[in-house]
Amino acid sequence: MNRVLVFILLSIMASRCLAIDVKAFGAIGDGQHIDSPAINAAIEQAAKEGGGTVVLAEGVYLCYSIHLQSNITLRLEKGAVLKAAPVTDTMGYDEAEPNDSHYQDFGHSHWHNSLLWGENLHHMTLEGEGLIDGSDVLSRGGQRRGNKGPTIANKALALRDCRWVTIRGVSFLSCGHFALLLTGVDDLLIENVTCDTNRDGFDIDCCERVEVRNCRVNTLNDDAIVLKCSYALGHPKPTEHVLIEDCEVSGFDVGTLLSGTRTMLTEKAPDGDGPTGRIKLGTESSGGFRHITIRRCTFTHCRGLALETVDGAEMKDIHVSDLTMSDICNSPIYIRLGSRMRAPEGFHPSKVSGISIRNVHVTDADSRYACLIAGVEGHPVRNVRIKDLYVQFRGGLTLKDVEEQRGRNPFFVPEARKAHERGEANYPEPSAHGIQPAWGFSISHAENIRLKNVRLETILPDERPPFHLENTKNIRVSQRVRVCE
């Protein structure tokens, strides 16, 4: 049976078991009263009854941590807002549980310090037409308010080691470090979700059998839809058998996707590059990326597609097709094998093999970094096929621009550049490689790369050549290059 149909049938079965209005447990929904105790009581009661649907009707429900349970559907009706409550001197969120954050940052290492969280759950659904709002509360910030005060939450929804999870229909606004942090969550469906947030949108980490479809994710300051395979579970686990389709990602000002204004007043993300808002594999990457399909997605006013493995993961069997991109602020396509190696000592090196990208149409792309395919010495990117690609670059650069950066960019000092190429010194971003000596494709430490029916052009004249190859083998190009006069 189709897996999406299974999800829907399970949701219908759960909703027919028991329906509970949280107001029956004392929730007010006036935006002033703290409603999390009542909502938690309603969830607990439904779980004791064997499962059911907990309903938030129209209203604003000010909450601290909500504890999700198995066999529960949490439904936010139209007009319902689950609002993150501000931390006070005496009230806050659940503390971050103990976990080793040696190989990934604090945010990826903890789940309990969230507005909604669950662990070791099954058959859990979050759905409806309502809004989860973390504005002015959820952040990427520290653990506590002051040294000994209550805990600050830094994500909207966090799940660990769960199965059969559905997130459907709801919207997310300004949700801190992550709107969704899903780690070790298998059999996952995210459908028709709108996310307009101040850091990452969907972080899908060490998950298997995942479908993300018909979602809109706007993330000016970080990645929109990002697959990871970190060491947060204490052991390597792959992210595999993932389908991302019919989604829109963007980097408009925070909140303006939901408002409909889509403004572009903020020019740069916190890392100094342009708006982020992309689909990405990586950066945390020790467990492996396998059998990933990305198709029929749109990128607008953001960075391009990034496929990265830098911590020992093998990335293979990646299929990308039918992408449309416009106003792209760095490489439209970035394939990176690095050796940052945030993994236990002696961990195997990263590998990239078997990437297929076809039917991609890009307009108004930053040409400083070109399309980049980059491995490291002794560990090349292998077996990449790119077919039916059109990229319109902005152009307008000179060979002098490439040369001048050597004086202001430490990665172009020869010794430092070698360390950078090995992946030892830098977070993997196209800008970290500096202005490229080509405006179209820059390929280094790569083997068996096939570019077929590739059409490249610039809006303004550019002195650099369209292609640059370094330490490569078996690069085949079937191209049409139009250089602006």
C-alpha cells in the first residue's frame, strides 16, 4: 500500500478513537494565560485512553514545553496559535537532556529544550491550519536565562528516535535554531507545511523513509530544507530513502513569506553571505546519505543546491531533477567532499559517488563562485552526471578580481589554501573557495564527471573562461556557452 495512504489512514483511525478539546482541561487560549499544563494534561489523558486527537480551537495558547506522546494527533484548528511563552525569572522550558555534543553543535545535540518535543514515540501527528509561533522567544541562544535561571528553548518541534510521524498543514513562524529538528525519525511525512523562520527550517537528521512534499520554507539566515547524518545519536546512522518534491525554498526577510509581502531588505545572512534559504545535504555528515531524490522544487532569492559530505559520510545515489532557481547569491550547484571529520578518531573518510542532476534552469546567478564540484587530494568526487542544465550568470568580473583576493583572503595563501582544500580549516560554503578562475564551472579533485547539454551564459561580459579544471580525470563536457558581448 502507498506509504502516504498509510499515513492518512492511521491519522483517521487515531482521530476517531478520541477527540479532546484542550479547553476541557483548563486551557484558556487568550494569549496571556499559560496553557501548556492543560495541553499536556489533555495529551496525557488521550495517551492513557490508547490514543486520539487533542484539539486546539481558535485562540492564542501561550505555552512552555509540550510533551508529545505516541498514538496522538495534535490538531491546531484554523485561527489557533501555539505561542512560545517568554522565559521569566521563575518559568521556562524543559532542560536540555545530557548528550555528547563533541561531534555536532549544541543545537543538534538536544531535544527537550523545545516548545514541543518527543522521544521514542510512534504514530504521532501534528496537523491543522494553525500556527506555531516562536517570535521573540525561540532563538539560537544559550541554555538558560542568566547563569541559574529557567531554560530557554531554541527550537519549535524536536523529535528523537521516533517512527511513523506526520506533520501536515501547520505553519511555523520565527522558531529559533530549528523549526523542525527530527533526529532518528523513520517513516516520516512532512506535507503542505509553511515555514517562515529565523534560522533553519527542516533539519532531517539520521532519518530513513522520508517524504517532504508541497512545503514552502523561507529561511533568510540559514538552510530551508536540510538533510544531515550527524553523530548526535551516539552512533552513525544514515539518512536514506528520502523524497523531497514540489517544494519552494527562499530567503526573503523573516515573516514576509507568511505575510505575503516577500520583502528583501536584509542583504546578508549572519555568515556574511547572501540569503541562505536553500535545499542542502550536510554539513553534519558522518552516517551517510543514500537514495535521495529531490525533484520539482523552486529556489528564489537564496543560495543554490548544496550537496556536502565533510565528516566521513558516503554520499551516493543522489537524484536531482526539475529545479527552477532565480536570484541565486552563490553557486547554483555546489558538490563538496571535505575532510573536516567531526567524528570519532579513526573514522573513515568521506566519499561521493553517483550523483545525477538533470533539467535545472537557473537565472540571475552570482558568478563569483561558478558551479563548484570539489573534492580533496586523494579523495575525489566521482561519477557525477549533470544533464540539461541552463544557467544565466551575472558575470561582470575580471581576472584581476581573482588575483586581488589573494591579498585579502587567507585561503589563497598557498599553505593555507592546501589546508582549506583538505577541508581542515573551513566551513563548507562556496564563498570559502573564493572567487573562482572561471565563471561557469570550477571542478577540482574529481573523476568521471559528465556534463551533457549544458548551456551557460552571462548577463555582463566576464573576462574569466567558462570552465576551470584542476586535478581531474575523465571530465566530459557537451556544452553551449554564450558569452555576453
